[in-house]
Amino acid sequence: VDIAADAERNISQLKKWGYLASGSLLRRAVG
């Protein structure tokens, strides 16, 4: 098991979800 690669994958996933969450919040605030 490559822990470093796994952690990187998790971080990129967290970033993706973070962007989606902030995007929906912005849309809710604007709309």
C-alpha cells in the first residue's frame, strides 16, 4: 500500500468537494 499516493488522492478529493461546497454556498448566497 502506497500511503503517500493514497493521502494525495484523499487530499485532491477533499479539495474537489471543498470547491463544490463553496460553489453551492456562493450560488445560494447570490441566488
